[in-house]
Amino acid sequence: MSEVALLRQQIELELVALRNGLSGLSSGLARHAFIHARMDRIGTCQDSLADQLGEDDATRVVCQLYVQAMEGPNAWIEPATAGSAS
């Protein structure tokens, strides 16, 4: 597996963990620290991707992976009141 593929895979794993942390039961400082750690790791991977692909392409890859992770099937369960215009 190429270094780029490994970095993409690591970013995907961190984003899934991030998504799960956002929707988990924890709150406050522990939740913030967990999410912050995931973002730091994603940033490190993005820097390594930039060395391989260039800054613009690395940013594009991370953004695409972020959208896939956050908006993918069953990524979010909408609150019952969200989007209702009563």
C-alpha cells in the first residue's frame, strides 16, 4: 500500500472516531480533548499528504474525506425538531 493510501486510511479512521465523538454521550472537557486529539492527528496526516501531493491536493483530499465521513450514510441522526417548520 502506498504512503498516500496509508495516510488516507488513517485520516478516514480519525474522522470516523471524530464523528463518533461528536455524537457520543461524553461532554465537556473530555469530549473537547478527544476531538482536539483527532483533529491534531488529521492535521499531521494532512501535512504528510502535502509533502506527497502538494498543499492544494492534500487539502482537497482531507475535505473530501471529511464530507464523506460526516455526511455519509447514517452519519448523523437528525434531532426530532431539526428542520421542522411548524
